[in-house]
Amino acid sequence: MFNLLEWTITQDQINHYARVSGDYNPIHIDLQAAQKAGLPNCIAHGMLVMALGSWALRQWGENAFELVSYEARFQAMTFPGEPLLVKGFWINKAEGKGSLTVENKLGEVKMKGAFTANIIT
């Protein structure tokens, strides 16, 4: 297992992501709109959660591997202020195949990912 990484996505980060991505869906940036849609709070963009996985891969890969591919499947909504854990494992290190998950501290998986990397020797 790679080093466990922790991150908490804030509403400010969600708002910034909306600006840079152009995704202004109100469920991300407007609490009243999110609640009107039946959500308890705004939710993070799935691609922001995927970017968190990319950040983790960069941390883990520095001087160890070069990322070749990365894919993700979203599993559950992520709320601002929710502490997240990013976990990574080699599935087959010799082939450079690994997986990662983003989950909250209760174990609810938010995103599952897979990656391929060239190992630096």
C-alpha cells in the first residue's frame, strides 16, 4: 500500500473548481439549490474528486513511477468539509498496474480508480 493521504475538500475549493471548469451547476455552489434538489449540502464535482486522486498519484509517483494512464469511477457524492482518505495499492507492480480509492473516514467509497505507470528503476 502507498502512504495513506488525507484531504478535506472545502466549499471554497468547489467554488474555485466551478470557476475554472465552467461547471456552475447549482448543486455544487448554491446550498439552497442543493437542498431543493434533495441534497443535505452542496456536493463536490466528480472531476474535483478525480483530481484529488491525480494529486495522490503525483505524490506517490515522485521519483518512483511515471503515470501512463488513469481512470476513475464515481461511487458516491462527496460533501464539502468531509474528511477523505486516498488509498493506493499495486495490483501488479511488475506490470505497473495499480488501484486507488477515495473514501470518507466511515469507509464510504467516493471514487475507485485504476492506473498504469512506468516504474523508475
